[in-house]
Amino acid sequence: MNTDNKPWYWIPLLNFASGFPYIIITSVSVLMYKKLGISNEDIGVYTSLLYLPWVIKPLWSPFIDLHGTKRKWFLSMQMIISIVFLIVGFTIPLNNFFLLSLALFWVAAFASASNDVATDGFYLLALQKEQQSLFLGIRNTCYRLAMLTGNGLIVLFAGYLEHKYGDNTKAWSYTMILVGILMVFLTVYNFFSTPTIEENTIETKAEDEQKSFFTVFGSFFKKKQIGLVLAFILVFRLGESQLLKMITPFLVDPKSAGGMGLETEDVGLIYGTFGLIALLLGGILGGIAISQQGLTKWMLPMILTMHLPILGFILLAHFHPASIYYVYAVVIVEQFGYGFGFAAFMMYLIYVAEGESKTSHYSIATGFMALGMMLPGMLSGYIQQYLGYGNFFIWVLLATIPGLILSRFLIFPKDYGKKTEA
């Protein structure tokens, strides 16, 4: 079908198919390994290493940029991801499941990172610049919706199976098989819904193919303020990277260990209901705000909105309220802030990627972002064990300060991202 002027047909599920495998690999795996008896230290190290493909994806993003179409790339990568998730489901009952599943998740992670490169490039090519800020909120919201589906509905399903069978191994085996089936559906839908826009851009493609890898890669590091830009990208998610790794263990660990003592399905229900609604609302409003008034006006308020809700986890860890509704309240505020605030960061990355080879440059920028997630995340389990959950969340809040300070020195057009009047 021709959807050149109907991005609503393909943006939602294309970006869902980008976020869904990412959250399964980097986040849902945390809960799965926790429920299967893996320690916080091992979870922090090995699941953080799964970020590596997103860190080094700039090394092969020029190849994706210069060979084949973005559409062919993301469709083939999504099918690989589907197959790998199905295989993971069958390895969980095996004695050496931890090593085998990690190896398979690595394969899926490389495919998912490549899928992201192709999807990002497709988005930048298929939409006009004035459409990008408006659909940025929708795009990010659908990406986060995928993440909430993983952390919400998939986790809820796993928790249901844990109680039904009384066997965590069987429950998570069936859950991962379901994840693989869902990815097959997404791949098929995207095959029929996405336009073949690049087939009509022969001249542009011919020019791109004349560029060498080193030209494409090296030109990124010639951008203005590149040292400051890279520092900002690396530290912006310093606190969040650690928070995301230890939220799930905190929620399911018993109160005697400093956690909240929730069941698996409680975690899925919290993130899959009101947390989901808050995330969607925050993401949509974030995109609208930038498109109406530009990035400069909203950068600081959005960063604060994203990071200040960490205070809620500090309070939970210190007071351990008996009612689960306090957890709901903290998650709702945190998810809204995340959806609303992260739009500013992603809009800035689009600005950084502007110019020639924007697909590769956007990939390089997000690769540094992933590095900023991987390294702190690897240490998060050890830091949490040393500090305890209460002091750990205080440290996480303090870790957001460097990114906030650096953001005040970034230079970009005042009205960047603002929708132009017709």
C-alpha cells in the first residue's frame, strides 16, 4: 500500500517492533533471571553487557546506510529476532540455560540494534522535517508502549504462569515463546504496511553509495561542540541506567532485603495499567510541546520532569509503605516524567544527526547513548549491594546532575523542533 502521506499506518507498529525486543533483552531478562535464581551482581553485569551491540552499532551502521534499503534491513532483522526469542524459550529448561540464553540474547541484540539503525533511517527519510517533531512524540510513545508491553503485559503473563504451574522455569519458557510469536506478527504487519519510499530516491542513493565508511564515520566527529555533545550524551542517562537495572529487583525482593516484596504479576500490573497510561500521556505531550514552542524552551523543564521522580523511589526504599497504591503513585509519576522528558533528549539527538549521512550519524549518537547506559548499569548491582536500596536511589538521583549541568551549555537553534506555520 502507498502510505507516503499516511505515517499513522506504519509509525506505531514499526517503532513498537523496535522497542519490544530491546525491552525484552535489556529489562525483562532482568526479572526473568531474578526469578530463576541469578544474583543481583550477575544480573547487573551480564544484562548490561547486552547493551554492547547498541554501543558499537555505529561500526556497521554505514554499511546499512549504503547497502540495500532500510525497509529490507529492518524486516530481515525482525524475523531473526523472532526466531531467536522462540529458541530462547526452549533453552530455559536446560541446565546451562543462563549461558545459552545470554548467547541467544546477544544474537537478538545485534539484530535489534541493526533493526534500530534501519528504522531510525527510514523515519528520517520518509518524513519531512516539519513532521518529525510532531511525530517524534508519537514515535517515542509507541516505542515506550512496546517497552511497557514487555514490562507490563508480558511480565503479567509470566506471573500468571508462575502461579498456574508453580514452576518459574516452565512459566518463563512459555513466556519467551509467546514473545517470539508476537515478533513474528509484528514482522508480517510491517512487511505489508511500510512504504517502499527508498525505491523512489535513486539519485540520493547513488550519491550515498559513493561515500566511504571512514568519510561517513569521521564526519560525525567534525560537528560543532562535539566534545561537549558526546559528554552530554554519555552522562545524561547516568542515573537512569542504574535505576532501570535495579527497579525490578527492588520491587520483587522481600522487605527483609530492603525491597518491596511484590509478586511478578504485581510488577506487570503496575507497569501495564496506570504506568502505561502515564507514559503514553507524557510522550504525546512532550512531542506536542516541542512542536509548538521549540526545544530551547522545554529542554530544562523536561530534564527535571524526567529525573525528579527518582525521589519517589527514595521514599519507598526508606519507608516501605504497606499499601501497594504508593508504588502505583511513584510509578505513575516516574513514567509520565520519563515519557515527557525523554522527548527533549531524542529531539536533541535528531539535531546532532542533521546533515549528510544522518542515518549513520543518528546511529553513532545513539551508540554513545547506549555506552552511557551499559557501563554504569554493569556496576549497578555491586553499588546497590554496597549501599542498600535506600542509599542507592539517593546516589542515582545525584548521578543525574552532571547531565543537567552540561545541558545548559549546549548550542542549537532556539526554535529547533518547532512546527513551521503553513
